[in-house]
Amino acid sequence: MTREDSASRAAGGERTVKNAVDAAFREEWGRVVATLIRTTGDWDLAEECAQDAFAMALQRWPSDGVPGRPGAWLTTAARNRAIDVLRRRAVGAAKLREVAAMTPPEPEGPVTVETDHSGVPDDRLRLMFTCCHPALALEARVALTLRTLAGLTTAEIARAFLASEPTMAKRLVRAKQKIAAAGIPYRVPPAHLLPERVPGVLGVLYLLFNEGYSASAGADLVRQGLSAEAIRLGRVLARLLPSEPETGGLLALMLLHDARRSARLDPAGDLVTLEDQDRSLWDAASIGEGVSVLDAALALGQPGPYQVQAAIAACHATASRAELTDWAQIALLYERLYEFAPTPVVALNHAVAVGMARGPAAGLELVSALEASGRLAGYHLLPATRADFLRRLGRLPEASLAYAEALELAGTDAERRYLSRRLAETSRET
């Protein structure tokens, strides 16, 4: 074997290990951190030890090989790291014994999670309820849970909240400090108190799904593992709280969006807009399930924002052709959604629906008013929407400028490639 062959094989092995560690992070981060938080009661320690475990994997797996059960390996490594830290802190022997007794899941068969008085059967979902304590502001609950249990970076969470990364970092620190100062216990409340924490948990699941369905940054627009985990936990939550209509609304919304996932990117990984998607690639079973879940939630007679969003998604998912989409109904639904959530993003989506229902001039008028308000400064979809309306109106020089502005703000490679193509098209025709 030549030196070049050896170098190539080594590089390939490093890529394989890095891919394995990346996959393990997506799949196992929340479980590892949840286990450590539940045992040690220390959020910072849990995150620190989990990070150390993944760093150790990068060091050891190239020589030792990727373990058959990466999650168990990482949990054991994180546990041992926690024991070392606690020893240095000279905490009580009882706590050390408790941490040392932690064991990884069994290698085969279903993992049985011991339920407590809350009735929540999933360990990560239980920790979500724990994080979503009513003493914290709703945004802090959602952000802290996404960071600690879902493994999203501070930058990803900041983009989800349309905030700067330093601002979000300070909010996360303050939330942890408040938990420590107030002595908030690390346990799930009794079942009859769960409903007061449902809004926070729903917010966590939806942001987790969105980061998987349409990543805020990076090479991949779609991170399927995150959205799949959000749907899995959504199913658990819907079974746990069947009388809470918004749990069904959120599950329906995620199912209806996820049904379109396979058509959102072309074979080259480039973004395909909704109107251009091959609808034969949509998952009919997921659409059927989503509509059924939504109908059951609406039958409870307690409308909420997730149900309204699911109804909008159903309008899209049940249209066999793009031109059959009921944009007038979607515009009305966005007006209803704005009553629940008067956010600038909802206002932008309403403008899109109006533009599709009444013509691009009507939509552009609403977008211009939204731009003048300054409420979505720095949000790439605002100039991208303006550019699309201008293109449809034939105002190509203005459209080119707007596409260029959106391109500078876009966070993912797929979005940048799409906007670059639009920019090139409008520039050629001017």
C-alpha cells in the first residue's frame, strides 16, 4: 500500500468516525443530558459532562472503533465524568453512589422507563415538563429546554426567536440562575398540574420540529432526526393528554408539514418551492393521519394557534395541484392566527396568502407596511417575499435588489442557492 493510499484510508476513517459522532449527537444528546440532569439535579454539570463524553468519542473511536451502542457508551462516559467532577467537589457519598449506580439501557428489546406520579412515560418528555416550570417566562422555558435537552446551539435558538446570540446566551444564563436561586425542584409535577406546563412543552416541540424541518443555518436545510423526534414526543404527549386540544393541533401540524418533506429538495439538495413540488412525493398516509388528528382536536371546541396552523397546513396538503390551493381560506386562517399570535412572522405569512389570493400587488402593499414597521429587520424571508411579488409584477430590477438582500441574510446553503438562482434569472431579464 502506498503512502497516498494509507493517507486516504486514514482520512476516510476519520470522516466515518466524525459522521458517527455527529449522528450520535443528533440521536443521543437529549437522552444523555436528561439522564444526568435527573440523577445529579445540575443542569450545567449535565451539559458539561455530555460535551466531554462526545469529545472523548472523537478521540477514542478512531482507534477503538465505533461502539455498537453509541448511546450507552456516551452515557457511561458522561456518568464517569460526572463522578469525577462530584468527587472533586467533595459532595456527599450518597450522591456519588446515586450517580455511580446509573446504568446504560439494555442492548436489546424495548427500554422500560420508570414512570412517576406525573404519569409521563418518556424520560426526555418528563424532563421537558420539568424544564417548563411556570416560574420562568415562557420564552425562557422553551429556550432552556431546547438548549439542554434537544442539543440546539445558542445560535440556533437565537435565530428561532429572532434574537441575537449574545442576548439569547444571557437569557439562558438568567433562567438557570433563577432556577438555582428559587430552589426550583428537578421533578415533574403531579398529573393534575401538567396542563399549566403544556404551552411551554408544545413550544419546545414545535421549535424542535421547525429546526429539523427547516434548519436555521448550515449545509442541510432538513435535519430529519430532529423533526422525527419532535413527532415521536408529540404522539406521546397527545396520548398522555387527549383532552388538551392543542396537543392534537400540534401533532397534526407536524404530520402535515412532514408529509411534504421528501419533495422540498431536489436530488442535488436544492430547495423546491411549495408551488413547484412534485405532490406525488408527498406522504399520503401522514396527510391522512394529520387531517384525522386535526378533526379530533377541532371537535373539542377549543380552538388554538396550533389547530389554526394545522388547518392552514391541511389546505396546502389536500390540494392535488398548486393552482387548486384555497388561498382565500388560508388568508382568513392567518387573520385568525394573528388574533392568537400577533407576531410579524404571522403577518408576513398573511401577506403571502393575500398576494396569492388577490394578486401580488395586494401582497406587496402588506409587505411594504411590514418593512416600514421594522419588526422583521434582518429576517431573510421578508426581502425574499418582496422579491417574489416584484418578480410576479414584472418589476425585475427591483426584484433583483430584493433577492440580493435576502441572499445576504439567508442562513442555509440550500436557501442561498435558491435565492442565487432567482437573482440570476431576474438579472438576466433586466
